[in-house]
Amino acid sequence: MSQSHALSDDQVGQELKKMTAFIKQEAMEKAREIEIKADEEFSIEKSKLVRQETQSIDTTYEKKFKQAQMSQQITRSTVANKTRLKVLSARQELLDGIFEDAEKKLGAATKDKAKYQAILKNLMLEGFYALNEGKVLVRGRKADYEVLRKAIADACKEYKEKVGKNIQVEIDEANPQPEGSPGGLSIVGGGGKIDINNTFEERLKLLQDAALPSIRTTLFGKNENRKFYD
């Protein structure tokens, strides 16, 4: 028959201490596990937030960088266009000035009557050959009528020599060229329906259109961007 022995107070106290120490140890280990897990989750969440913020910063930077690039391109384009327009405007002013000066000097060709008579004769002959008619009218300035009559006689003579037929030419005194005109004449044929304008100002306009490309090249050099030429 077995006998049981009751634990003394000291033994009970010791057992309680062991149990308390065990529970405390388990609690500390559990707390440590929780702390480690919390630290891991915090690190993961922290890394996630850092990545998100980094991506957000990168996205914002990239967007602002692109905006800055676009703004810079627009600014450069605007400045380039303004500069180009200023250059074109300055060039056009120079060209206009050249032809304005030429227009002012047109009247000088009428001072030498012999040379002016020869010029009027040649201008008439151009019209005669173009019209190929037996009768035409010539319009000139009233101040030129004397030299114009001499030029008509010379032109009719040369026309007959070259073409082999006569041409009747009259001055259209009812419709003279304006006195403000620098000179020249117009030849009217086709019963008044065809008017060949050979005044000095009109010939200068024709010269301006024909010679402008070569004048541009002479003054400003060849345009590398131009692919086709007349």
C-alpha cells in the first residue's frame, strides 16, 4: 500500500516559482515572437511605403521633366520663329528699298531725249510684234508727245524692214498716261480690247518678279531649304 507525502510549504513555494518562471519564460518568448513579427511587418510595410513614395516621386519628376522639356522646346521654337520672322522682315525691307530706289530713278531715263526715243521705239516694237495688227494706238505722257512721234516714225520704219508690211500708229491723245508716270508707253490693239502695258513702272514690276530670286541669292546666299527653282 503506497503512501503519499504532503508537500511542504517550501516545496509548494518552489513549485510555484518554477511554474511562474516557466509561464514568464513562455510569455517573454511569445512577446519576442510578436515583436519580431511586428518588426518584420513594419519593415515590409515601411519598404512598401518607401517604394510607393519613390515611385510617386519618380512619376512626378518624370512628368515635371517632360513638362520642362516641352516648355523649353516651345520657348526655343517661339524664339526661333520670331527671329526668323525678323530676319525675313529685314530682308523684305531691304528688297523693297532696292526697288523703291530703282523706281525713283526711272524718270532719269527720260532726260536724255535721244536715248529715251530709242527706248520708246523698242517698247513699241515689242507691242507691234505681239499684236501683229495693221493699226494700233499708242498711249504716252503729254510731255512725251514730241519724242513719241519721232519714236513712232522710227518704229514703223524698222517694223516694215523686219516684217515686210506697214503699220498705222496713232497717239491716243484722249487717254494719255498720267503725268506722274515716270515714262514709257502702252500699245493698244484689238479694237481697244488689248492693252500692252510697257510703261516704266510696269516693266520694273516685271523685272522685280523675274529677277527677285537671283537678287535674293546674290544678297543673302542660296536657300538650302529650297528644293525647286524656276
